[in-house]
Amino acid sequence: MSTTAKLRVIFDDLTVRKLILPSGIPSTLQDLKLVIQSTFSTPDGFCLMYQDVEFGGQLFTLTSIEDVQDRGTLKVVKVEPVIVDLCAVEESDGVSSTSLASQDTILLSSSSDESPLSQPWPRNVEIGETKEAMEEERVVLLTEVKKTNNEEIIREKMEKTFSYRRLEVVNQMPSVPDVMARWPALFYESQVKEEFKRITTIHLDQTFLTKMDLYTPKLLTIFKTKGGTAGTKINSVLESLSQKQIYSHDAVIRCLIHFLGESAEELIKDYQDVSKDVIEQDIKDHELKILVLGSAEGVSPTDVIIVIDEPPSLSIYPSPLPLVVPGQAVTVQCEASGFVPLSLELAWEFVGADGKPRALGQGSVSGHRQALDGTYSQSSRLELDSAKLGLGRGGEVSCVAVHKGGTRKAKVALNVIGVSAPSIEDSMAMVAVALGLYGLIKVFSWTFSSAEREVIKEHALP
């Protein structure tokens, strides 16, 4: 007697059905497709994909019935038919459609419809976006992320520059601060999900919650066997939900934290009917915390706040600085971006030839700007006048950002020319140049003098 099999069938993001097979899994892939068609009234023209547990549940095209397992997951993917409208085209070398037809060639009649599919294939096909064009799009994105209510434009441009960004990350392997500076939108919650989908073709939220639901029964069984202090905390969480007979994702995560020997209280803090001022004050006292806001115990939370102290990324413009002469002023700007919370102190330092740091003040500090991901940015501008500030022959100019998440520093070199007496090396070089010029002058002088004497002699002869 065959064993009844069950399959989870995904049709789209909102439609997931259960398929019961009383006779077990069919022996052929075609029979399985016929069962799906008859059970769910699925129109013809689709292919099947299956989740492979060896690759973390990623989807693969189903080509063998051996890959279908009981309680496995399949996805129905509609295959759109490809319609090609061919038409006869006059060739430039004089070969007409009539002459082609006479050579046992069947030609389809041209359509009267002037749609693009009925037109000849263009001879010059434009190739995709260039590297320079993609870099221009990236620079435009840096401006777009500073605007409000701009999620759709950001999404479109992030989608357009995906291949360029992916190539950069894989080949150059930049640091996280560099990625944040070049692609700040990549750290938005919405774009984290979108980028995950672009790379894996999997919905992050849906996949995570689906997997959690799949493993929740087994996890609950394991949780209930835990003893000691961790077991007591786990039972307290489960008992608070036992009356509703519903184990929420929140409860499973809390139990998992306790099961692993960690303290959920150190990571998660619950608020019930607490004023906004109290919450804002508590945020200042935490560097990493998940705040769960609710109106009453046991009720689904109304909001969740994740507190992360993120230090700023610093950039100095222009870099490198141009050469300056005494009395000439050059303006330098420091840009701090991607930091939370808001509190930030910006200052400038200078280190000369003596190696001692010297404070140059805060400069002209701008107001803060908040990006769509909730992080802040701020800038400081400083006018460097080597004569007024006593910067000598130059040195190293630094922008220092002091933040709750850590201190960051960016540096740039300042070179001042024509300030003091030349060094020994410079003096030797100038002497060598002077001797060379002197020798050259002597050669020209000797040559012209000899020529002049010859001319005098010729005129003196009778």
C-alpha cells in the first residue's frame, strides 16, 4: 500500500497551497504536473521548481521526479509563450523577397500592424550601459538618498546599477565603511531585502518566516526539554502564550535566546503604555537594544525600535589638497555620514614637521541631515591660511569625529611651498643647475667669439 505524501505548492507571494497525494508521489514528472493541473485548475504552460535543502532552501528547476520528497516545497512558474512575427525584408544587395521565395523558401506575409515586432531587426543594436554611465547613476543616487519620500526612484536606480555594484563588491572587496560611503542606500531596510532578492531571487521576509514556521514545532519540543535557569525562563515565555495556543515568532526568538544561554533581557526591552519621552531617554543609555512597544502584555507589539550606535564615515574634500603658497587660503570640508544617534562632535587638527598635534577648532559646522534609513550626516568647513595659522611648510590636516559609537579620523596632506630656506638637497640641486647654465653660456660665448674672429680675419685680408 502506497504511503500518502504531502507537498507544499507555491503559486505566488500570496498563494501557497497544500497538495495531498493519497497514492504517494507520482512516478513521472509529467504525471505530477497533471495532478497539479487537475487539483488546482492550473492552466497549461508552466514549469516546476523545488527547494533544495542542501543549498539552504534555494529554488532549482525540477527535471527529475527523484528530487521531489514528501513534505517538500514546489513552486509553479508560469512560462509565457514566445511569439515571433517574421516578415520579408528587402536586402541592400538587391536580393528581394521574391527571389528568395523562388528558392524553396517559405516567407510569412508581413503584418499590416506597425508594431515593433513587425519591423526588420535593426542593423545597429545599442549595447548596454557603460561603466561611466553606471558611475554617473551612482553619483546621482548619493543626491537622491538625501531627499524625502524618494523610495521609488532609489529602488529603480539601485535596480539599474545592480550589476555594476555587484562587480565592484566581488572584485574589489571594499570595506563596510567604503560601501556605506559609495552605496548608502544599500543599508536601508527596504534595499537590504531588495538586494537579497536580486542576488538569490528569494524574498527575505517570506523565506525567514516560512522557515521559522516550518521548524517551530521541533523547536518547541526541544525548548520544553531544557532545564535549569534557561528552562525556567523558557517555560515562563511559553506559559504566557499557552492560553491563546498560538506561539508567535517573537516568543520563539526569545526562547531560542534563552536556550542558547544568552539573556533576552540584555537584548530586548518591553514597553507597555510608556510615554515617548521615557523611551527617548532610554535610547540614549543603550548602544545595542531592541525595544518592543505594546499597549498590554500578551498583545502583539505596536512598534519595534532597533537601537544601534553607528559611528560616522568620514571623507575630506578636496583630496588631495592643492599646493599653496604663503598668504594663500584653501578651503577644506569634512563630511560625516551614516551615524546614529545624532550627537556628534567635529574638530580639526594639524600635525607639522615637529610631529605634535595642534587643534584648529571646529570650523564652520552645518546642521544635521537625516537619511531615509534613519542615519544622520553633518559637515564642517575650515579655511586653511598657512600664514595666519602658522602652518609652516605644511603637514597633515585631520578631521576628528567623536561619537558614542566610536571616534573616527580622516587625514589629508597640506604642502606649502616657498616658506623657508631650501634644504641641503635643494641647495645642491640649485648649484648643479647654476653650473650647468654657466657651462652652457660659456660654450655659446666661445662659439660666437670664434666665429666673429674668423669674420674679422676675412675682411682684413687684402
